[in-house]
Amino acid sequence: GRAYPGGADAFVAAMNRKAVELGMWSTRFVDPTGLSSENVSTAQDLVKMVKGAFQYPLIREFTTAPAHEVETAAGRPMQFRNSNGLVKNPAWEIGLSKTGYISEAGRCLVMQAKIAARPVVIVLLDSWGKNTRMGDANRIKKWLESHIGRKPVG
């Protein structure tokens, strides 16, 4: 947001315009970091955001890499590690991933993955424990794999 033409305010305005373009009618951004409790959305809107972000190869690449190193302005390397440990798990085919935490929203995860050969968007909000969202994602994956393709009884 700081480097965006016009600064952070212009960046937030562009974020809100993009949200409207994506049909995210219940979403409002007030800062570019995602750390303000005044940023609001819904699980349904976050699905729309994940689907929109999935259209950008660079977003897919950086959000699914286990780590990425950049060089600072001073020429020193800085390492970033993905907080979604599932990106390192070969049992997962993750196309896009974003974790988040603020006290008001709890621990959250949005993710696009292929499960049982189908693209699925998972939105987990307010997970209670540090690793609960990863465990919940694994349980969702296991349930979907055991139920997709099964015919309904009756």
C-alpha cells in the first residue's frame, strides 16, 4: 500500500473497488494490511476473493511457496515463511493460500485446493488454536475425499 500510486488511501480505495467488481457486497476495507478490526467481510465474500485472486499466477505462486527470500534496500536477504504448513504437505494440491490473525477475527485460513480432483475453496474463520485451522482443513479434505462421488442413499 505504501508504494501504490497515491499511497495507502488510494490503495484501500482500489481494494474496495475490486471487492465491488468481484461482487463482495458485504466487504469493506479500511487499511491495506488486513490488521484493522474495521476491515469486514463474510465467508461468502472471501470465497469470491479467493476465486478472483486465483486468476493471478504471481499470487498463486507466492501464497503457496513454503518460503520466499527478498533483498532489502540495504542489500540484505530477508526470509518470509508461509504460515500455512499445509503448503509443504505433498498430500495437498494447494493453488492459493492465506492465513490471518487479529484478536477480533481469530485465526483464519482461506485456501483453494484440489480435493478428489475438484477445485474447492475452504474458508475457516475464528479457529481457536494455533494449529486448529490446519487440522480442520485436513478433516474437511478427508471428509470430501470419502464423500465426493458417492451416490446419496435413498
